[in-house]
Amino acid sequence: MTGTPVRTHSEAFRQRALISVPGGVNSNVRLSAPPVFFARGAGARLWDVDDNEYIDYVLGQGPHFLGHANAAVNEAVSDACTRGMLFGGQNALEVQACELTLAALGWADMIRLGMTGTECVQAALRAARAATGRSTFVHFEGHYHGWLDNVLVHTSGQQSGVASAGQLSSHLADSHMLPWNDAEALAALLSVSGDTIAAVIMEPMMVNAGGIEPLPGYLQRVRELCDQHGVVLIFDEVITGFRIALGGAAEKYGVTPDLATYGKAMAGGWPVAGLAGRRDLMEPFGTGVVNHSGTFNGSVMAAAAVVATQQLLQSDPPYERVDAYGTELMAQLAKLAERYEIPLRVQGVAAAFHVSFGDPAPVRDLRSLDRLDLDRYAGFATRLADHGLWLAQRGIWYVSAAHGEQELTDTVERVEAALAEQLP
């Protein structure tokens, strides 16, 4: 695909969608994306309704770590559903799914299955408040923990506030917002208000914004501070879990949280989430002291997808292949930037890295990320879609286990074609 592809059918669907769907999309995350309607996906590629083909680095905003339409996972779900999908009670697959997930994580004692990361974040915060008897929590600039009022925050410079009309600013009063990767800022807050803080919640690697890794020793220092002040440490691993390592960021960086949330990568992209943690924090759910409910929690579809995905990840771990692919792709992008003398910068880990325009100096938090020319990159991502690369406008590139040698070759060729056509 070169130049401007024909998207006649996509445009027709867009016009229809605009009549019945606000903005023509069912998630505001998609408002800034090119108006493309997809017909199918297989492995690392997508085809739109006009039969234009794309190499996919969005992967459904991350969940499709195994690639699209993984046959083993889909067959397991299809087979399980022939016997029913939802019983209003437990099913045997739930137990197997939880056992396999805990085996992969290695550190957690118990797990509850849910539907979305947003819900599991709220359950984690509730468990922390119940355990500590405290009311507030700490979160960090640029970290995403769902779209509900108490965690959705817009940060500009050093000011934070509501991110949406209709969101009550009073719902943010129970939290403290800090810059990430600054252990001393957390230490200072805890020294003053530690006896009121129930939890510290963070993405252990800032994947959602910037592909920013923790500084050496940062997570260890946060762990120490939480222990010192009796605060529950929550890792939001909805993106990092089962992606940057089988045991997620906790395994990669060697720091164990008290609770952690996980998302759809645990189930090959099927709508599943999980909350895992220490037994003493999780058991109150089982006694009914702390409420966590959901009609579709642990459904047959969810449990079957988790079982099949975990069996694949544990029997044939794809992490070395993903690391090799992502590392080479980052290197090739850097070479193209040098060849065409453009300030394209790449940062992150092989499975999830960030591409932007600006100063090549490392980005360590949201404030330094905001100094980059993010709008220029968003425009470049739109042009790359015209060359057959499907990318997130905010700069994150996800690599799946389905990306292979041909995808790497095609990606580099398509990026170069876009650069040669017109510099961004």
C-alpha cells in the first residue's frame, strides 16, 4: 500500500456510524485514529473493509500479544462454549485458569477474575482501604488506571485535574498525584501523610504514555517506603502483565507488589481481567467483607481463553522471539531516522516501545514526555496508515508473538517509503 489507499467502504461505514454512534466510535481512544473500519485480522496483520492490508502494532490497544485470531485460543473458547457460557455459578475451567495464572506470576497467593482492568483497579483500591482502614491513595502523572472518576486525571505541567466534562473534581480528593520516577517525592508525602494513605498504585513501567521504564532502584525504593509506612503497593499490570515477561513487570524488575491488576493479554485478547495478590488482602473478598461482583466474571469464554493462553505462554514462551524482533525493529527505525536526518526517537522495551519526535535525551516522566513534539508524530502515524502500518497516535508500538521476519522487512520498507515520500 502506497500513497492514499482507497477506503470507499470505510467511509460509507463511517457515515452510517456517525448517525447512530457518538463520534462514530465506541471508545474515545479511537477518536483520533484514521477512520478505518476493519473486516478481519490474522496474526500480525489486519485487513479493512476495502481489503487494504496493514501490519498491526496497535494489537487492539495491547491485548493481542499472541496476534489476531490465535487458532488454539479461539478453538478452546469455541469448544467450551458448546457446553454453555454462563451458569450463574462456578465452572471447572475457572479453577484451572486461576491456577495457571498464579503459576505464571510466581509471587501471588490468590486471584479473582473480572471483566476489565478498570473494574479490577477499583477492587484493588477497595481491598487496600479495607485492609488499612485508610481512605486515600497515591497515583502518578501519566499513568492510566481506567476511565472512572476517581482515577481519570488530566495533567498539564504541574497541574492535575478532571479529564472529562461531567467528572466531579471532588472524586479526585481522595488521591495524591505525584511525578513518577521520583522516589523522594513519594518519601516526602508519606512522611507527612502516610497514616492516611491506603495504597500506592502505579504502572510499574509507563507503557500507556511514553514507554518509560523505572529508573534503577526506583521500584525497590517504593517497595521499601510502602513497607515502612504500612501502605499497600499496587502494580497496574493491565498492559505489562504477560507482555514484557511471563510474570510481567514484577518478574522483569524483581519487585513484588502486594496486589496487581492484569488485563486481556492473559487471555489472548479475550475480555478478561484479573486481580492477584497476597492471601491476607484477597481473602476478604471470599468472606464477603469486601465486595467484588460481576455477572460475567470467570465466564466460560473468559476461563477457556485464559487456560489456552497460559498453556501456550508456559509451554512455548515467545518472549525471546518478541525481544529479538522488537530490538531489531527499534534499531532499524533509528537507522532510518539517521539516514533521513529527522529527530525520530525510540524508547522502551522490545515488546512495547514508544516512538516520537524530539530531543533524543531519555524521557523519565510525563513532564519530560510532554516536551516532545507528540502532534508531529500523530500526523506521521496517520501517514504510515496510508502505507499499511496500523499505529497508535500516541506513539506506542506493541509487538506480538505473531510478528516475524516478513513483518519486519515489510515494516522497514513501509516506514522508509513514507519518509521518502515526504519528510514528516
